[in-house]
Amino acid sequence: MTDDKLDLPDEDAREDEDYSLDRDLVHEVLDAVEAEDASRLDALLEPLHAADIADLLEQIGPGDRGELVRLWSSEIDGEILSELDEGVRAEVIAELPSDVLREAVRDLYTDDVVDLVEDLEEADQRTILDALEATDRVAVEQALSYPEYSAGRLMQRELVTAPEHWTVGQAIDFLRAQDELPEQFYHVILVDPRMKPVGYVTLGKVLSARRAVPLAEISEDSFRTIRVTQPDKDVAYAFNQYHLISAPVVDEDDRLVGVITIDDAMAVLDEEHEEDILRLAGVGDESSLSDTVIEATKGRALWLFVNLLTAILASVVIDLFSDTIQTLVALAVLMPIVASMGGNAGTQTMTVAVRALATRDLTAQNAWRVIRREVAVGAINGLAFGLLMSIIAGFWFGVPMLAVVIGAAMLMTLIAAALGGIVIPMALERLKIDPALASGPFVTTVTDVVGFFAFLGLASVVLL
Amino acid sequence: MTDDKLDLPDEDAREDEDYSLDRDLVHEVLDAVEAEDASRLDALLEPLHAADIADLLEQIGPGDRGELVRLWSSEIDGEILSELDEGVRAEVIAELPSDVLREAVRDLYTDDVVDLVEDLEEADQRTILDALEATDRVAVEQALSYPEYSAGRLMQRELVTAPEHWTVGQAIDFLRAQDELPEQFYHVILVDPRMKPVGYVTLGKVLSARRAVPLAEISEDSFRTIRVTQPDKDVAYAFNQYHLISAPVVDEDDRLVGVITIDDAMAVLDEEHEEDILRLAGVGDESSLSDTVIEATKGRALWLFVNLLTAILASVVIDLFSDTIQTLVALAVLMPIVASMGGNAGTQTMTVAVRALATRDLTAQNAWRVIRREVAVGAINGLAFGLLMSIIAGFWFGVPMLAVVIGAAMLMTLIAAALGGIVIPMALERLKIDPALASGPFVTTVTDVVGFFAFLGLASVVLL
């Protein structure tokens, strides 16, 4: 009814649909950038969550992004930087005046600073480390001394501990007497005199138990410690498997050095899955939509090259039978069907195997049963699709023996695909090679070579 | 030094390596099952986490599983049932005496019961519902009235709330006066008199603030409510995007009806990723290693059938050029290379697009830029691999024009693959069809048809 409504975004801007950025909002932001209207820009962006501002920065083009950062640089804080993709982050950091950058990183917890700097180039890393206060810098440098993708990189050092013999009352008095407690904490970690963690108590239990109750009596059953050198993907697995909310991190002497909380584990789980999906598809696993053409091209080319070798190998097999094809050109028409079905069946089994290995569901214990099951599945589908394709080929080319050959070749190829799809990822895992990354080319080679060999080989024997 | 060591598993049985089940332990369990030694079995299993016992049950064969459940049925509790895969869960429930089952489900929170029963057959569902106390049964049935995969199914009803005007001191006194608080809670939800949630306060802040401080002053900035009908995958996205630890769930009148915690959101995120990976590979998304041969065969057959149609379409294209192939059989040898490279490049782009759509990174805003980038990547790789393949084909067959034809066809196919790989998932998303599930066959069709048509078509024009 009224025209002067303020159409500023509210916190719920994303909630109406499915959390994708509001299209009109992005347009208004770009208009404000073009008009160099800093106060309008501020009114539009200020209500947004840092994660949404980061998404917006990633989705607009590099030119607009640079302009926006210049106009709004004073408001870009550590949280926004933390949320950005690596490539865009480096770009934004390069644009920021050094005093803004200093402010931004000083706001962050040390684990977030670690997350921020670990992927940066040496020089950019130095810029940020120099911006920190001395104590924080030491903490960050210490964290960076742990292996990449280890629990040590993931943990926060801000801890709330209590001696194992304390009572609830002592813990409450202690906590309430603290000047400063970590922003986010959910448990009190019980430690022995050597600082070895022996259990933990949720704050909910501290609040609901009587003062005289010993903390040890209300500690959680599912207590687990994480070694500081443990790979972060194993940490994420443990959180998901055992429903942990937070877990103490210990060094090689079992002494408490930090704590990992579930939100960090969830972020790792998300990245690990993302990497697995991209690796299975043969895309460089660090790829993101904000990569440049050159970066993206390089990321894809390696896999295409490996695939070219595989495809050439398949062609060599075909070449062995070129006389046969010359005699019956229908073979050339039909042969891609056998290879394609084999490739698909192999990918299906391989994907199931790669995932089951990642979730520790496929083990030495059940390997034989799973292999037998996969081969049985391959055989049944091979029979079904072999029969179907026999009928189709029979009607299409009217050569009965051709129909028999394609049916038999389909069965053989689908069994080989099942076998290759399960055995190759398991063998790679044994050899400590990431099965998500390396299985594809091997499985394709097996299905292509077996597919063409079975079909053309049988044809040359039976038909000629 | 001593031979009488007790090699019982300890809680850390899985921690030494990477959390996979200890192989010796599984063997010992199977030995105990075979010897029908219930006390030995109990000694082996009792120290394990419910999630590990569930994994063990999934990994052993159906015969051993039935035997184990019969021997150890009195110890199988709700937690173990919750952790099992659907298929195995139904099998175990069928084995359990009704009094054990009743005990097991009465132990659980209502949200876990919902999780347990929602995938069961009607009859099994009834068995469990009947085992519940009346109030819990009502709560579970109410949760089941919400759509599947909605926030209403995911939330727990046990809540800790406080009026928005309370102080820290009032909240502490209230919490400490409660007889029973939920097992796991991390926030106090502030509500207005209509039970509309207006903010939340972490327990850590409650414990560290002075008694006189109003709760509203120390409430979290990142407060977000979830609608009860919201799809659970959007809930998981929101938790990951906004680093939520817990979030109040509201009905259509904005009234508080429950709360979702991050551990549930993490489980959903994990399942969603799993589904996406399996869908991209054309495997039924409910598939698990404990599926029978028949279930697994069905799950794979649909996709293989769709692929067969695609492959036949490609063969029809080849058939159009059978005279050309007859004249120069080298075409039959080389043509799979073009199709294979196209298929791989298409899968790469498609996977990037499907993931970027799922993470809301690919939007109407940046669609054109991403399409341009992908086509540029396709063109560059097309030029590079076209050139490489030209040289190889030239040396292999010694027909210069054949070398030119395969180079040009490779370039055309890789550009088509890039275009199809990005445009098809976006179009499916627009049409509200899951791009992870449906993109594959369309993209393969494009790359096969374009690949064979370009190569054989060019050959028939240039060479004959």
C-alpha cells in the first residue's frame, strides 16, 4: 500500500526459501557498488551474517569484488575472511589496508587464525602473523608446527578444566569466579594432577546436579581423547560415529593440549565429502567456483590425460580386431554399448566400495562376502541386460550369432566390472593410495579392455 | 612376558589405528558365538560403544548375526538399535523377545524413537509404538505426522526455556531447582509470553555472567529459528553455514515446538553427502553394504537401463556412418577415444555444477560467469588434447586428414561436454528435479552423440 517501505534485507533474507542468497539483494549491492554509495552498501550488508557476506563476495565478479572491498574495507572483519574460499580470500586480503587487516585478525580465536593463514602464500601468512599480538602469534605458530590436516591444526587452546576430585559446587564457584571464559564451551574437562584428561562433564549436568556431587560421578560415558597428530578426517569420523560434542586433544604424553568442538568436526566432514565427490569425478579436489580458467583447466587436465591413455589402450584392443570389423561393420556400431554398460556398472560398484571404505563399513572381515555379493549382482544384471541386448541386436541386424555374441560379452563385461569395481579400491586402500582419487582410471581400463575384447574376440571366433 | 594377559577389548580398541573395528576382536566374537559362550560374548562386547557394536553386527554374516542376537538379546538396547542400518535393524528387531524390545525403546528419547521407527514397515512400527508409554507414544506419533525428512522429524521435544526478561540469577536458580533436565542441552532458549523464541544464551555464558545481568544482554548474535516443516537437508546446511550449535524449531505461528542440536544436523549432512555421491554414480541412494543381492541388483538396474538407452542412441548415430567406417576401419578404432574423453570432461563439469548447486554457490547471479568459464576450460582442454590426439593418430595410421578430423572432433566434443555439464544440472534444478540423480544420463547422451557425430560426420565429409 505504501511506496516508502524500506526494503533492507533482514536476518531472515535467506530463510524464506532454502538459504540461497536473495537475488534482488545482490543486485542492490552491485548497484550501490557502481554508485560508490558506501552508506547504502553498509545498510545492505551490515545485517547479513558473515558467511552470507562471504558467499556474496564469492559470487560477484572479480571487478565488482575489488570495488566492493575498497568501498567497504573498514567493515571487513576476521569472521568474513574466515568464511571466504582460499582464492578469493587472498584477493581480499591483498586489497585491505594493513590496519584493517590487523584489526580483523586480532578479533579471531587462534584456531580461526590458523584456519585463515594455513592455506595462504608465505608472504601473506607473514603479513597476518605480524599483525597478531606476540602471545597469539606464538600460539598460531605452534599450531602451524603440527602436520597439515591434523587435530593440532583444528583444536582450540582455550580450555575449561577442573581437577578430577572436585565437586559440582567447587566447579560452579570456580567458573563464576573466572574473569573470562571461552566464548563457546560445553563441557568441563576433568584432569588428573599431570594434566591428563580423565573425563568430562556437560555444563547442563553441572547446572542440574547438587553441589555436593563429585564431578567424576556425573561425567559422560562416551569420553574419548584425540591425539594431536591424528588426521582431521579421522577426528570428524569419530565425532560422527560416537556422537561427540567436544573432545579433549592430548600430546604424546597424554597431556591435555586443546579441545576440538563438533562445529569444527562438522566443517571437516563437509570438506572431506566434497573432496571425495570431486576426486571420484576426476576433478582436482581443491577446485572451487571462484578458480580462474587456468586453475580449473589444470585441475581437469591431469585426469583427462590419464583417461586418454586408458582410451588409447582400449583402441589398441579394437585395432587387433580391425579385420573382423571390416567384415561385419555392425560390430563397430554395437561395441560402444558393451563398453558403456561395463563402465557404468564398474562406476556403481566402485563408488559403493570407495564410500564403504571411507565409512569403515568394508573391512577385511566382510570383504569376501561383499565381493561375492557384487559379483552376483554383476552376473544377474549381466544376464538381464545381455538378454535384452541380444533381442535388440537380433531385431536390429538380423544376425542371430551377433545377438548371442553381444549377450555373452555383456555378461562377461558386467562380471568383470563388478570384480574390478570392488577389488581395485580395496587394493588401493591396502597400498595406502586414496581409492577415491585413483580407482576410476583402473576400473575404466578393466571395463573397456574386457568389454571390447570379449565382444570383438567372441565375434571373431564365432562369426568368421 | 606373561601368557595369561586378558585380551579383552578396551574402549580404545579402535583408536590405535583409524577407528576401524579390530579384526581380532571380530574373530573372538565369532568364536564365542560359535561356542555359544554367552558370558565370553558379554565380556567382549560390553566395553564397546553402541555404534561399534552396531558396526560389528552389520559386518558379520546374517547367520552369525542371528545367532549373536539370540545369545546376547538381553543386552541389546535402544542405542544399538538406533545405530543399525535399516535392513539389519529390521532383522534384529524381529529376533528380539518383546520384553527386551520394550525395554530398549523405553530407554530412548522420543527423537531417537522417531528415527528408529520411521523407516520400519507398518507392522514393526506398531510393535515399537505399542511398547512405549502412552505419553511417549503420543509424542512419537505427533513427530511422525510431520513430513518425512523435515525438521519436525529431527527435533527433540525436551526443551529448556526461560522468559526473556529473566536475569542470570533467576535462570540459575530455576535450572538448579529442576528435578530433571534433558540429558544434552547447551543453551537456554528465551521466549516471549506467547512461547515465541526470541534468542538463546549458552550455558557457558550463564555460568560466567553476574547474577544481576539480564539474559537478553548475553544472548547469542547468531540466533536463528527453524520452521518445523523445513527439509532436514536445509537444516543441515543452515547449521554448517551459520555455525549453529542448536536451534529452536517453531510452528507456523512462530511458537516454540522443539530444538535441533548440531549432532543431529551433522548426521543429516553426512547422509545427504552420501546420497549425493551414490546418486551421481547411479546407485540407489538407500543402498548399503548389508543390502541383499536382490536389493542391490534392483538398485543398480534402473540406472543401467537408462544407460542402455543412451548407449543405443549413440549406436544409432554410429550406424548412420557405417558405410564410412567400412571404408576406413581406423574410424572404428579411434571413435571410442573421442566419446570417452567427452564423457569424462562432461562428468567433471557436471560434478562441479551439482556440488555448487547443493552448496548454493552456483546461483542465477554467477551462472553466466560460470558457464563462460566452463566453456573456456572445455575449449582449452579440447585444443590441447585435440592436438595431442592428432599427433598420435597421425603416427598411428599415417592418414593426415584423419589426424585433423580427430583433433577437430575432440575440440567440439569437449566444448559440448562443458556446456552440457553445466547447463543440464542447472536446468534440472530449475525444474525441481534432483540434479545429482538425473544429470548423468543427459550429459552422457550429449557427449556420446556429439562425440560420434562430430568425429564420424567430419570424417565422412573430409575423407570420402
